[in-house]
Amino acid sequence: MSKVAHYLQEHLLGEVMTSADARRYFATDGSIFSVMPSLIVYPRNENDVRKTARFAWQLAERGRVIPITARGSGTDQSGAALGSGIILAFPAHMNRIVELDPKNGVVIVEPGLNYGRLQQTLHTHERFLPPYPASYEYSTLGGAVANNSAGEKSVKYGATRGYVKSLRVVLANGEVIETFRLGKRELSKKLGLSTFEGEIYRALDALLDENRELLDKLDLAVTKNAAGYALADIKRPDGSFDLTPLFVGSQGTLGVVTEITLETEDYNPTKELFLAEFDSLEQAEKAVLGLRDLPHLPSAMEMVDGQLLELVDRLNPNLLKGIVSKPFPKVALLVEFDDAERLRKKLVKKADKILRECAAHVSHEHEPAAQDRLWKLRHAAASVIGHSEGQLKAVPIIDDGIVPPAKLSEFITKVYQLFAHEQLQVAIWGHAGDGNIHLQPFLDLSQIGDRQKAYRLLDEYYKLIISLGGSTSGQSGDGRLRAPYLSNLYGSEVYGLFSKVKQLFDPYGTLNPGVKVGVALDDIKPLTRSDYSLAHLYDHMPRS
Ligand SMILES: Cc1cc2nc3c(=O)[nH]c(=O)nc-3n(C[C@H](O)[C@H](O)[C@H](O)COP(=O)(O)OP(=O)(O)OC[C@H]3O[C@@H](n4cnc5c(N)ncnc54)[C@H](O)[C@@H]3O)c2cc1C
């Protein structure tokens, strides 16, 4: 065991592991990359996190940088949950609901708490946390906050950032801070602190004031955005100041979150669900735009394309039985309303009219069992993610792009052209109401030709999104994969501002380096693993 591991083991309550097995397990996440960590820490409490950060800071002051990567369940598909130094694995022990106030809908949790477990608990109190990612049964709240995750309900409810009220965060030097919206007087107290926290407040306040006009460039014409650092909502015109929106979505590159206070919504289990089948992308887009114009947005507007239906029909024909039949539509769209009864009835009537004007076939269910059956159509996308044909696997390299909803059909048409050019099949699914789609080409990353194809596709795809006025990351974060495109997305001045923010919070580069800023394509290509799989999701850690 190294000296570093030894020191940590003596000073922390949680376990420290350096075994080849444990390191191998944490060397992959849900991305196509692999980075071998030097050791794993399973913190038992905030003090363990604080001591680890403090130790890394002191070593860095003496010229030895050991990266710290916070980790939830490692489902991240951008390579953000990987690091070459210390992995802080939160699900092992820091996985509790600390406090739940069902009356006000506020819940305080530790970052390693499983999202699905929280959701179950909230449901029993008729509440829910709406921006849950599709991976919520495996992933953690810490990961959702760090990625500003979003999901099928985000078209109406938005992304995670909107639900985080306050955070406890361990800074790079081991100081612990609490973030929430500060009034002018509270801010001036922070500005006067002689600590690292005070330094951050002073420098960030000045940086935001000096770069006010640049902040407008962060406001892309998309409905959700997880690319870069969210600098726009820190300082409001009323003089209030909050670091919370910045930490949300920062992927562990500015601080390590140890406690999260979340707001939740009323949960209405009674819903109405439409299935609409379209003969063309243009008609599907017209329906989406019509539905977006309703006085209240649907709680979901999710699509799968005809090619996904063909693939699922080939792999698992029973899944589609009684839901859609051949010849499959170009697009199938699920539209859900979860409003209270009176409003729901009104909206359903209007939605029915919009859908019937555009779709070739429309059906409508209000029984939960029948709705579950229809949802299978959308969740069939999982068949693609888990499928392999020989050495060919569905790889997450060009996922998560988002465009303005009015560009949806142009976007998908150009994606089809891109794939045809590379002689690849493509199946598309995702959040049509947000213009945010998923697709994973089948490639064999052990073959040089397919690797080259992957990086060609990556380049063309993200350039296409930027040319359509979209964002390279709608909901899962830049990580390593999309980080090389951040400067193209926002321009070099905004990118320069991101770099200054990173430098301010993390002067020695100990916090998840190689993620979000300062990343070039040449940095990530050598990290590509030839044996992509989600095998790491099988559990492997101590638990309390
Ligand atoms: C099949 C599949 C479907 C997915 N669907 C979605 C989706 O619908 N929407 C979506 O947004 N994402 C999706 N994802 C991506 C990912 O699952 C989510 O972003 C999820 O919220 C990550 O949670 P996690 O616990 O796995 O975090 P990890 O992967 O462990 O970490 C994610 C990031 O959070 C940071 N982090 C974790 N804990 C902390 C902490 N305590 N402090 C600071 N930083 C921390 C990590 O350093 C890393 O940068 C999907 C992934 C898969 C494999």
C-alpha cells in the first residue's frame, strides 16, 4: 500500500482500498473511457471528505498533485466519474436521507443516496423529484446534482438545478461551506472572510462584474443545457448571490458535495397518455411545437424513431405486440399530462386536436396498466443500449445533443445523413419535446477503423449541433467526451472565463482534472477503451 493510502487509512473512518480488483472496478464508468485510479476512499462522513481534500491540497502545495474524483454509481457516460488519483466513492456509506419534511416538500440527503430509493420514499408522501434520469434506479443524487441531470419529465419540470435549494460542499483545500441564496448583507460578510471561501467570493464577484456582457452568451436557445459552468444565475440584479447553481452541473471540478437540500413537487399518479404515430419527421415536429404552445406543457413528450422500432422488432418482437404494428411509423411520440383533473381534461382535449391534425394514428390511455404498456415503447431503447452483435456494441459517443425544438426534424434528418455517409445504421429516441435526442452507433472499439469512425462521428455530430444553435450537452454534462467542444460552443472568451473560474476554485488542479475545461481531443483519444461495457454497474463496494 502506498504512503498516501497508508496515511489516509490512519486518519479516516472510512475504508481505503488499493487492491487491483477495486481499482479495476473504478477504472471505468458508463463512458467509452478508462482511467486507472491509484486508490479508493469510501468516506463515512463529511470529515473524511474534508481530510482527504486537505491532504491532497497540502501535497499539491509541495508540488505533488493527486486528483480527487467524487463518484456516485459511475453511470456517467461522458467519462466524468473517472480519475487517476483518489476516487471518493459515496454510495458505500454516505447514502442516507438526513431529513424529510413532506409538508413543505423539502428533503436533505447525502450524495451517495440512490435516486430510486429517494423517489420511492417521496412517492409514499405523495411527492416526487421530477428531473430523474433514465438511469435513476442505479444512480445517485450526488451524480444527478453534479451533472444537472434531467429526464423524461424535464420538458415540464426542468432539470435538477431548479430543485437544489442548498448544498454543503468541501472545497479544494478542505474547507467546508454551505451554499444558498445570500442577501446583500450576507454576501458582504462572505466577501470579508479571510478564508479560501472569502477569496472565492471576492474573486468570483469581481469576475462576474467584469464579464457581465459575456454571461448573455451562456443563454442558448435551448430548453435545458448542461454544458460549461452555469455562471448566469449566481448574481441576480437584486444583488443576491448564490454558488449553488454553479456547483450544480460542475461535475466535481469545483468542489465535492457532501449534503444536498432539495425541493420536490406534488406527485399525481393519475395521468393521461397519448401515443401518436407520424409518417414524417416534419409532422412530428409540428405536433411537438403545437403542444409546446399549450398553456401548460405536457409532463412528457418522448419519441422513438422507426429505425428503433425495426431494431426492437428484430431483437424482441413481443415487446411491441399490441402497441405498434408494421409498417412502423417514422416517429412514435408519447405525450403525457399529469395535471389535476379539471385542467388535465382541458389540456387533453386540445392535445388530441393538435395530434390528430399531424399524426397518422392517435390512441389515448388513462388506465395505469395500459399506460405502462405504452411506455414500454420508449423504454425499449434499453434494448439498444444493452445489445451487442458479435464485437459490435452500442457506444455512447454522440449522445445528449440538444437543439431548439423548431430544429428537431432538420437535426434528425442531418443525423440520418451523417450515419448514411459512414454506412452505419442509427436508431434514435429521446426527449422530443426538448429537442434532446439519444443515439448510440454500433461499433467495435477494438478496431482502429471503428475508433476513427467514432471520432469522425463525434466531430461531425457536435459541429452539427452547434451549427443548429443547440448545446453539445442537454442533460449529462461535458465530462471528458464533450469538453473539447466547449470552446466551439460558447466562443473563446466564455471558455476563457470558465478556465478562470476553475482556476479560482481549484488552483492546484486536484478536483477532477481532465473534465470540463482544459481538455483537447488528443487528451481523450488514448483513454478510449476497446472493451466498452456497462459491467461496472454490477455492485462492488462496502455498504452501510
Ligand atoms: C443507461 C443510461 C441512461 C442514462 N440516462 C440519463 C438521463 O436520462 N439523464 C441524465 O441526465 N443522465 C443520464 N445518464 C447519465 C448518468 O446516469 C446520470 O447523469 C446520473 O445522474 C449520474 O449519477 P451517478 O451516481 O452514476 O454519478 P457518477 O457517474 O458517479 O458521477 C457523475 C458526475 O458526478 C460527480 N459527482 C458524483 N458525486 C459527487 C459529489 N458528491 N460531489 C461532487 N461531484 C460528484 C462525478 O465526479 C462525475 O463528474 C444515463 C446513463 C446511462 C448509463
